[in-house]
Amino acid sequence: MTYHEHTDHQYAKHIRAGAPEAFKAFMAWDTQVMRGGDKAVPPKWTELMAVAVALTTQCAYCIEAHTKAAHAAGATQRELAETVMITAALRAGGGYAHGFMAMKFFDQAERTPAP
């Protein structure tokens, strides 16, 4: 079975039908955030940030949509490559930082007598 297919977006109609008000509100919010009026962040940067988040959340559809939008907004392949590597570094950094918690919990377990 293939989990992600290029045509899966067709199923959005079921979400829209099942939760019409929430769907409408989400779409309006998403449009405002990504393409709203008086924005301080230029579209190219917005899309590169969106690519970084999409890589982090591993949303295949978002990766495709925002990579294409970044290209359309003038992003270069070098900028995209740097975005990919920044994302990878932050993901790795997150694993390292959460390792601090693992070490803390291990220390706590060491100090707590077994039942």
C-alpha cells in the first residue's frame, strides 16, 4: 500500500464536508498567514521557512507545495540546499537537546530504589 499519493488532496472534500466551518476558518487563516496583506517577511523567506517546517514535520505534500512556491518566489537551489541543511542541523540539535532529558531521567532512576 502506498500511503502518500499525489492525488490524495482530492480527499480534502470529505474534511470540508464533515467540518465545514472549521475547514473554512482554517483555509482563511492559512491564506492570511501565508499570503496576507502587509507582511514584513518577503514571500521567498516565507516559503523557505515553510519548506524547513515541512521537512521537520515530514509532510510530503507540504514539501512539494512549498518547494515549488519557494521557486516561484525566486528562491535559488543554493538557498533551498541551505534551508535543507539548517533543518537537518536543527532536527539533530533537537535530538541532542532532548538527550539532556534522557540523561536527567536516567540519573533520577539511578537515585530511586527499585520497587
